[in-house]
Amino acid sequence: MTGMSNVSKLAGEPSGQEFLVFYTGNEEYGIDILKVQEIRGYDQVTRIANTPAFIKGVTNLRGVIVPIVDLRVKFCEGDVEYDDNTVVIVLNLGQRVVGIVVDVCLTYCR
């Protein structure tokens, strides 16, 4: 039975799992919709000294300190711009909450 389920996945049949689709640079990515806590506009963050450029800093989200990672800086070369399409996807990853900055958040798909 396991072999058949692997064939179904390779054949492109729906798995029943839903994904939030977003763009970073010219690349399209997806993340499990169940990991998404919320989607917010990009606000200024509190910088942290001696961190890599892709770590933008932290923000206080209803009493929870959330690190903000700019995937555009991590995955792309060159300068990035912050505009009306720039959003932060807040993810709940078990015991951790983290925000990722992306260019455009589209929708979810199965």
C-alpha cells in the first residue's frame, strides 16, 4: 500500500494537504497552511546587534517576542525593497513562533 501512495504523490494527485503560496524574488514557495498563525503587513522591527543581515530583528506580537527573518535577503542577491505587497507570515512551529518576510503572499492550494 505504501508503494501506491508514493505513486499517487509522484503522479500529482491531491494529497489533501493545503499550502500557503508566496513569492520571494522570482521564486514561488509553499508552506503548510496549518503552520501559519497570521499574515501581517511589514512593520519596523527592533534590530539585534551582531546578527546576519537576513535576521531583521524582533517584534512584539501580543506579548510574544517574535524573530523576523527576511527570506528575500537570505535567498536572493542584492537589495530588497519594502512596499505595499511586502508581508510577514507569522508561523507557529511547535514551541516557536517566527515571522518570515516575503514579497507577495498569494493564496492557498491543495
